[in-house]
Amino acid sequence: MSLILSTSLLSASDRAGFWHDAVSRTFVPLDVTLHEEAPSAATINSSQLGSMQVSTVTAGPQTVVRSPRMIARDGKEHLTLTLLHQGIAERSQDGRDTVVHPGQFSLSDSRRPFSKTLRQAFSFTSFHFPRSVLGVTDDDLRAVTATAFGQNGPSSALLAGHLERLNRAAESLTPAQGRRLALITCDLLACLIQERQGRLSPQAPAAAHAMLTRIKEHVLRHLEDPDLTPADIASAHHVSVRYLHKLFESEGITVSRWIRQQRLERCRRELARATPHGPSVAAVAHRWGFASPSHFSRAFRLAYDTTPREWQAAARMSRTS
């Protein structure tokens, strides 16, 4: 279900105040300055995909600022990935200034000051989600804020195409589809950040980078399949199993271990969100491709130094305390 906020029925004199509140409620508290004497009609159309909010914004010229005062007041820790459709955006954060053009996307972090200026009518879609779901370091994040990404790299091209498709489909997705696609979006962004920071071998050709990214996206779409094997993955991408293993070796990990890490992380997140009447540990394990609850429990304890039940109980207690 989508939520639409619009100033179209308001008088020009009432639009500025309403729009300021609408922007701050949709994203994080921001100072909004409109650059028209008579503000144009503006709309925000939002859908929720798991922990990710997808919002398409159409409005007239304006500047938004996330100031230290705003950060101190609310302390929200969210990231916003913005795909620009129309207009030109001037973005600043972490000592960088960049210009974003239609078809490109950029990232902002609500924990530090930033600004965005659009000097003409614009349209963009923002993918807004908690910082905690991304799983990258603060230093890595600081290196990619206020940076324009588009079709100029394997991971950025793949993510840009994914964002376009997700934007078109957001309102028609089921809650389960939305949750999984939101996780895939975060994983593709993390892959882009790792590529940007040189995590992939610099000797690997661009084709290998692109292939590894496509393979990871495929795996993330099929994590719930307990029969997913390196042979199946290689066959789906018309490469040999040996070549598949070499691609993952560039990141210092095996295919099977990477798959297990992704499954465990999704189980960990779901168990932390589970309500008292939510799914059992066994059901969560089964949903994410673990054929045996006992195997899942051993793998979870080895990865996180606690059992799934202990993790779930601690998460429930923290919500009620």
C-alpha cells in the first residue's frame, strides 16, 4: 500500500510549511528552503518494502540541509540511496561536492551533516533504510557519500538497473517479496562499496567484476533454496565451477561459505525482529535454506557465539525492557 503526500490542493502560501513537514516526516528532520516565490505543487509517493521505504518525490526548486542541530535533536541513523529521474542535484557531505544527473544515484548518511540543492523542477526515487542493515564500516561509508554513480562500473550499473526495476514494481510487491528485495538492494549496495574500496582484486578484469556481482545477485534471490549448489550457480551463468570458485577467491572466501554467511545474517535479522507469536527458530532456518535445524544451530553458534534461541530471547527482552 502506498502513502501519497501532496500540496496540489493547498494554496501557494500554505505549501511551504506543509512541504517542510512532509519531507521531514518521510525521511529525517531536514531544513527545507524553496526557491520559488509561489511554490509549485509537490508530491511524495511512498511504499514500504520490509525495513526499506521507497519514496518517489516530484517538486520544484529547493535546498534541503541536514544540520548538526537536526542530528543532535533526533539522532536517527538512516541511509538514503537516491536515484534521480529529472533535474540536476548538487550534493555535499563528508567534504565532497558532486553533481548528480538523471539516471545516476547517490548516497547520504543521516548521522552527519549534508545538503542537496535542486535548482529546477525535479523527480527522484529514494530508498531509505536503517544504517544497521547494510553491514559496512563507517570509513567505507564516508568514502562513497556525495558521490554520483551510474553506468560507469560493473556494480554501479547493476545496482542502477536494479533500482529502476524496484521503483517500477514497488507498489505491486507482496510483503515477503518486498522484504527480500530490500535485502538484495542493501547487499548490492554493500558490493558496490566494497568494489569502490578495492575489496575485489584490482587485477581482475571488468568482466570478472560484473560476473561476480551478477552471481551474487542470483544467489541472494535463491537463498531459500536448500539445494542451491556451486554447480547450479555455475550452470545458471554458463561458467565452470572452477571459474566460479576463482571469482570468490578474489574476495578471500569460498562460494559455500559466502552463501552460509548470507543465510545466517538473514536468519539473525529475522530472529531479532520476531514477535512473541512470530516464527520459530526452525521455521526461520527453513525459510532461509537450512535443511536441518541442528545444522543451523551449530552454524549460528559458530558465527555469533550464541545459540539462535538465546539471540531471539535477548532481542525480545531488549524490546520489552
